[in-house]
Amino acid sequence: MLEYLKNLLGIGKRKELLLEALRKGSYIIDVRTPQEYRMGHIQQAVNIPLELISKNAEKIGKIGKPVITCCQSGARSGRAANRLRRKGIPEVLNGGGWVSLKDLIKEA
């Protein structure tokens, strides 16, 4: 239970995996709607809404970098990360909410 809470709060192994991916120059995908994205986003993030993730999986897989998905709270980005993994993209992480990921980028 403690490990689950650590991962949920972004401390512990999940945080270290995200930092490692960020240091490798990861490809950040914001899966919120275009309207949400326009209201604020991580500068280097690309907006691919959740409903278009599977359709773009092949193109995303060819990028050759770790992929980090983000959204408002982490729920949609978790679904997006799972869809990409099922499409054969191995190094995909759920970055959670975009605001907390933006703060984590400063540590990388």
C-alpha cells in the first residue's frame, strides 16, 4: 500500500523512471482536448487527444525516444500509455497531470 501511495504521489520508483526518460529527451504527449491544451501545456508537449492515440501509434513508435503521456490528472494519460504499450511501443510512461510533470521537468 505504501509503495502504491508513493507512486501515486510521484515519489519513489515512478518519479525516478520519469526523470530518467526526461533526461533521455523523451517525447511528451498531452492527451487532453485541443481546448484544454490551449489553456496551458508543457512547452515541448505535442497535443494528441486520447481518442486519436491509437490511430497515431505507428507514427509515435517511429520516433525512437521514450514516450511520456500527460493530461489533467493522470487518468486519460494512463489509458493512452496502456494503448501505446498494447500497440508495441515499449518505453511509455504515464506522466500524470501536466502541471506536476512540468515541475518534474525542472528537476531533470
